[in-house]
Amino acid sequence: MQKKVDTTHSPSFIRGLSSYERKLIHEFITKNFSDLTTYSIGEGKERRLVIDLKTNTPVK
């Protein structure tokens, strides 16, 4: 995943995860990849995890 995001400079999306699985991936990415960020978008069954470069994430 990191290589794909680094190469394309665009986010990667992972669908079909439970809330627990998304939480585990959020924690893993945060702990191990300082240049990446994760967030979730969508609702219900359409909810998906986004992995992106921190520099691509808009400031809120």
C-alpha cells in the first residue's frame, strides 16, 4: 500500500472491512508510517478506509 500511495501520490481505498479491522489498520499505519495518514469515508456497508500521504490531506 505505501509503495502505491508513494508512487501515484493518490489515495488507496480498502472496502469491506469491519469497524474493528479499520481501527487496527488506522493504528498500524499511524505507528509504522510517519508519512501516511488514514481516515474513513462513507456510511454503512459503503464505508471504506483511505490511506493517503499526509501532504495530500487537506487541513481541516
